Amino acid sequence: MKKNFLKILFITALIISITGCKDKAKEATTTAAEAVEKTVNSEIYNVNNEASIIEWKGFKPTGSHNGTISIERGVLDVTDGKIVGGSFIIDMTSIVVTDIPADDKGNAKLKAHLTNQDFFDVEKHPSAGFTITGLAEVEGKMMLSGNLSLKDAKNNVTFPVTVSNENGVITLTSETFSIDRTKWNVKYGSKSIFDNLGDKFINDDMELKVMVTAVKS
């Protein structure tokens, strides 16, 4: 009976492990920041900040939190209907928590924690930025690369996107992907940096989904 119990326990753990891996968003390929090539004779599409947003999700052993961050402004450079460059500014002061009711004290507490020096230190770093360095089809998927500037660090990230261009409106939507926040010096609660956290750690991986709409100027 003990052997059967151990076998069931092993199978259960394996199923949980497989499910967890399946549900986890793939980490964006992250490399050193790249030089940005200047585009010439391209059409300018202005980012519609009301129709553009970034969704985020963070994890810890007891669960997760999620919310949004606003895109303040930006442009896409377009040649022959295709994105060849561009950049946008992310308003880090606009962080919103959506999994806790807005009138709950826990909402304000978490937002304050995310915006203070422990995490994104928005008083010192009110904006983040993303500058496109490439867009290419790889194994049937469109892969967007760009320099992500966050806090006092800059790295190049690559993740899958879908792009549509209809009637002078470009919509760019990423798949949900993750980044390792410690590569941008967001270190609070990271067990890869601090070894005395026990089960009080926060996962290094942070999920993002980027949705950008831009209109031909």
C-alpha cells in the first residue's frame, strides 16, 4: 500500500509540474541592448494611447497579482505597410492593480509597494521605454525585438506578436510573455539574489502582454 501511495503521489506531482510548465508564459529572449538603426523615408503612425495598454502579472508561492500599465505616447515607422522601427514611452506612474477591488485597502497597499523603491521606484523613474530594433518572421511567427529601458537598465527582448494594418490603423498585439525582472534591477523578494527568504519570495518572472494601436499621421 505504501508503494501505491508513493506512486500516486509521484504521478500527482508530475501532473502538477507539467500543468505548471504548460501555463507559464515563455520568457522573452533577453540580450544586451542593441544599436538602433535610423529609418529614412518611412511613414509615421502615432500611437493611440487610449487604445494601447500593457497587461502585467506577478507571482508568489501563495498566488498572483495582475493589472495594467498605460502607454503614454509613441510612434511606429512604417515602410511599404510594414513596421521598420518606432518607439513608445510607458507611464510607470499609471500602474493599476486589477485583481483586488479598487476600494479595498489591499489595492492601495500593493500599488504603493509596486511604485516605491522596492520595485519600480516611479518617483525616480516615472517612465520606461521600448525602442524597436527588428521585426521578422521566424518559424512562422512574427518576432518583435526592441530595447526595453526600465529603471536604470536596458536590455533587448524578443517576443512573438501579431500585426494588422487596415485602413491606416496598425494594431500590434503580443502573445503573453515573461521577463526576468532582476535583469532590470527589480530585485525585491528575489530568491535568486537573497538566500534567506524561505517561502516569502516573489518570482523573478513577470508576465506581460503588449497591445499597441497606431494611426497614420
